[in-house]
Amino acid sequence: MTSKWVILTLLSVGLTGLAQAQTEKKRTVEKVFDGKTALWASHRYGDLVLHRNSGTQTKAVLTLSAKGKDEKETQEFLDAFELYATEAPDNKLDVQTSNQIDCWNTINGRSTIKFTNGKQFSGIKDFNMQLDIYVPRLRYATLENKYAAIRTEDGTTAILEAILFDGKLDLQGSFEQLKLDVKYSDGTVGNFNTGKSVLYDSDVAFGSGKNMEISSKYSGIKMGSAETLTLECFDDNYKIGAVSGQLTINDKYSEFRFSGNWGTANCQFYDSEVEALNADRVTITSSKYSEFEFQELNSLHFDESFDDAVKIAKVGALSAANTKYTEYNIGGLWKSLTFNESFDDDINVQTVGATFEGMVFHGKYTDVTLPIPASVKYEVNAEMKYGKLVYPDSELESSYYKEKGETVSIKGKLKGAGVNAPKIEITSFDGDIRLK
């Protein structure tokens, strides 16, 4: 019997201690200003929310809550926080919280917090500090937060700058200008006119807009459509709609999926994967170890390609200034093929259109398959060494043919070739060229 009462007593004491540890206190701080059209707000350790206010007033509300072992000490802890709101030039309001915290450590859900004035509180649990700001339509707003969310309602500001570390984005609305500096975060962003974003290890879904610049690392980005898009990226994953104007990409180790069409593009890739639909003109200034898959392009040009894989369903003009160890698989080509310096590539075209305009090829150890239809009558100027040229030789009206050792030189035109016939110019070393 004695042991039973000892156990019950210990349980009672433990439950009483637990109840004391669960004591919750709350505090609200509110400040109101009139006629403000711009905002800067810096917050920590809780959500920062920008609400639309139908009136002319700007109201900042700081709501705090925490649990602690001692009720008085917990209240003293909450009272140590302040909402600093000061009026600045240009009808701007500056709002700041939690700048008085010097050190914050949390172990097993309980926090030890030291303030800049030397006060220290231990055993704080379930602390929350949310900043809600109610505004009329602002000209611009800058919102900063750490370890929690930044949220905006639709229609709160024309220009928005959001700076977030380890939190969540929920930026609703359409913005004339959008600027993001985001690390270790995720969330969604509305539509934009112009935007500039710096992302690090974050996942962000954008709406659609006109012009956007993104610099990113280790991130996942989704976006609707844009008129112009500039990407500076490293080891990212992009899923984007259409880019109707200029697309500029400088990338390493990223994956790109475009569900819409491109206008013109100027890109640089290293160990990247690119999948897109149709485009007007695409220029790739430099590429290594990358994979490309397109549906239909008016033109694709490589300044430099090294060990890439290129797959196109249909292309007008395909060209490369310098290419090595790359595989080109082309479903259909309707205009021209130009390779100024090719080394150990594989160029395979399945069909050539009747609108074919010509070919220029200078290469070593490269095989080319370009089945020009019989209806296209062309001129040919070829010099082959240690290779083979396959063409309709029975139709060739030769003006020059020379064979010496392993070198063959041919100049002529097919029967029926007119003055403006397509020109075929070939210089090949140890490669097979098939023109039929």
C-alpha cells in the first residue's frame, strides 16, 4: 500500500510540473499610421503577412504567444519584444521586430533565448510571433523574414521585394516589379511584369509575366510563360511554359523542360538536359556533355559542341562552327546543313525536304547521312580522303574528277541543275558521306 501511494504521489508531482510547463501566455502589440504608400518590414521567427486594407490606414499588428515553466517569467519574456514602427521619407513606414534577440538555441522543442540587453530566458516552448500588416494599395514594399513565411494578399503592392531565409513564400497577386532573394525556402509567386530573382536551394513556382531574370543554384523552378527570360543556373530543375521573345541561359548540370515554344535563344550549357517544343532561332555558344531534344526549329547553331546528343524532329537550318564527339539525330531537314569544323561526330538526317538549299561540311572522322531527294538537283564540290562519298554518280555531269591514292576530288552538278542550284561543299578525312 505504501509503494502504491508513493507512485501516485510521484505521478501527481510530475503531472503538476508538466501543467506548469504548459502555461501559455499571449500578447498583442498594434500600431496605426495614415497616408503611407510604401513599406519596409523586417521580421523573424513567425509569419509575416501583408493584408489588403480598404481604407487609407496602415496597421501593424504583432501577435506573440509562448509556453513556459513559470507564468510570470513567460509573460516577462513576451514583454521583452517590441514592435518598432517609424515613419520614413517618401511616405514610407519602416517596421521591425525581434532585432533585440542576440542568441537563440532550441533543444527538444525548448528554447533558450538571450536578448541584447543581457536578459536570458530558458525553457520557452511553442513560441510564435506573427506580424500582420494591413495596407492600402502600396507603391512598393520590401519584406524580410527568417525561419517562417512571407505571405501577401492580392492587390497589396505594385512593386515587391521579398528576402527570405528558410521559410515559405505565398505571394499572391500581380506585380509590376518583383524581386526575390530566397534561400532554403519554397512556395508560390503570382504574375509579374518584370522580375529579378536570386534563389539558392529553393523550390519556387512562378506565375507568368513579361521579363524575368533568375540566378539560381540547387533549386527547382516552375514558371508559366514569359516574353523574355534570362537564366544563370547551376544544378537546377526547370519546368517552364513558353518564352515568346528572347531566351538566354548559362547553365551547368541542370534540367530544362519547356512545354511551350521559344522565340529566339542564346544559350550555354555544361552537362545539361534540355527538352523543348518549337523555336525560331536557337544559338548555343558553348555546350559540353549535354542532351537536347526539340520538336521543330527554324534554325539551330552551335558555336562549340563537345560530346553532346542532339535530337530534333524537324529543323530548317542546322549548323556548327566547331563540334566534336557529338551525335546529331534529325528527323527532317528542309533548308541547309553547315558544319565548318567537325571531329568524330555522327550526323544522321532521316529525310530532306524539297526546299533544301545546300550543304557545307568540313570534318574528320565524321559520318554524315543526308538523303537529298531525287527532285533536288545540286552542284557538288568534294574532296575525300580515307572515306567514301555516296551520291547519284550516274546523274553527275562532271567538270572535274581526280582520284589519287586514297584521295578523291569531285566537281560537277547533277543533270538538270540550274544556275541557282543548291551547292554541296565537302572536305572529309576518314568519314563516309551519304547524299542519297
